[in-house]
Amino acid sequence: MAAALTAAAAPVFLASCTAGGDGSAAKLVMGDSFSAKHPMGAGGTQKVVKALEEMAPELGLEFEYFSSGQLGKQSDMATMVRTGAADIAPISPAYVGSEMPLASVGDLPGLGNDSCVSAYALRNLMDKGGILYEEELKPLNLRALWVGSIPSYEALTANREVRVPGDLKGTVQRSTGGAHDRVVDSVGAAGVAMPIGDLYEAITRGTVEGTVASPVSITPYGLHEVLRYSTKGANLGSFSTVFAINEDTWQSLTLEQRRVLSELADDAQQSLCEGLNDSADKQLVEMEKENVKLIDVSQQRSEWDALARPIRDKWVRDLEAIGRPAGEVMRSYEKALQDNAGRAERGK
């Protein structure tokens, strides 16, 4: 349904999503900020894309898919779907903090390290009737299809071992934004916002000294070549992404089209979380094979836990100070984590 990228053209896009009087198929456009090989893409998105490409004709749909940021940057995705420049796209709260600050609850440290538990908990809050749906997705004219959560953020550095949070004091660290900025600030480091794809060059030039990130993203970007140390077990948060559809697009679909898309989203939700859990564990092994020194911080667990709680508490205070129900969101998310604890995959 999208042929251009301007907000002014959005009404044209939305109108084209419904089959016209000439019997033409509705067009469904999906934009993606992840590559097909990234665990977020390989585990979930590609399954949906392949199925829609095969099934679209019989569903009365014309489906187009644009990967690897072809339609825009990660920070553009919410606006693209809201305005109709794309019908479906991944939206990461870390990159759209002004539009979805409450949704960053899933990125905060110390709340969980299993992708399935975290992703399903977030999806509960983002589904219709959930607090994140009512507070953020609905006002943006978005509907959640499936949610991914990259687990187990660690402190990774080029030239220093990190065992306790204080070891990062005075360093310059790359951060994705949102909740991760709070982690960097809390350890006394200076944060530099940049996409992970730019980190390799930034490390080699000495612009930054490390990052807070998940092992999932290290070897795929070749970062094991420049990041020689990593904590293991710091649990510094997650990176959550909701794959959302424009609500007007959803309403224009037939009941059968919605049923199929919902089933594909459910399958993607499960396969993605399983894939991310598996990738997180495997990447630690790969990093060690590439001579990255993994520093087990289990003996310093109390110091990392002491870091996490104040970050979460300040997140609540800061958002409530501007009239957002962060405390209610936090309580709802913690309950959802408990409700979905049986989905845990890691450690089995």
C-alpha cells in the first residue's frame, strides 16, 4: 500500500490497501530495519515474509518486503507505520523514546534474561486492552502483531576487564538510547548514541571504549575483533521490538486475511524468542572461541543488582513526573513476567 514515503501521501496509501472496484489486490508493504541474517529477522520476520509471499495471491493481497532499512532507519519506523508509509514494521522503544517511553519498560535492567518470558510479557501489555496498547500504541494508530526481546545485555569493552559497575566509571560507551542510556549514566560513563553497525569503526578509532549490548549482536557484526572483554551475567537489560501494523490497514483487511496474519504472528512470536535464546547462548560460546574474555560476575551479583533497582525506580519517577503511568506499567510488566515464567527456555 505504500509507493512513496511522505506523510502527505498517507491517505492514498491507506485507500490502496482495500481492493478497488477493478478487483485489484490490496497491497501490503512491510519495512524492516533488520537484515535477513540478524537473529531478529531470521527467527521471526523471514518466516512471516516467506509465508506471505507464498500465500498473498490466494488471500487477495499483493505483498512487498523491504529489508535492512531500505525504507528508513530504526528511529523512523514508528512514524512510517503511523503515517502509512509502510503497513508493517519493527518498532524498537529504544529508538523512539519520545513516542513510546513507557514501552521501554522491557529494556530495563534486572527484570529478566529469557527472551520468551520477556517478549510474551510485553505482548500481553501491548495487546488490545493492555496498558501499553491504551497508552502508546492506540494513540499512534498501531496494533502489535508480535514482539521480540533480545536478552542478556552485558558490558563489553575493548581494553579493560569489568567485574563491578564501578569499573566502567569514566569510560565512553556506545548506547542505543532509552533505558540503555540510563545504565550507562548510572555507572558514571559517558554515553554516545550510535547504531551498532557503526560501533566497529568507532572502537578502532577510539571514539568509544565499549558498549552495553547483547552477545546476540557481537559476532554477526564482527565486533569480537575489537571488543576483547565481556561480562557474563550482568543482566543489564534487553532490547525489545514490536512488529506493528497500521490500525487502519488492519481494519481494511478481510476477516480471512486477519486470521492468517494473526496465525503467522503467533508462530513468529514463538520461533523468534526461541531463536534469540538459542543465539544468546551460542554467541557466548562463539565469543569465547574468538578469544573474547568472558568475565563471570556471579560473585558480584549483589553489586549489579544494586545498580538495576535504582535505575528502574528513577525510570518510574521521571515518567510519572510528566504525567505518564510508569508505576502502573512497571507493576503490570512484573506481573506479566510472573504469568509467563513457565515459557522460560534458557537453562533447560
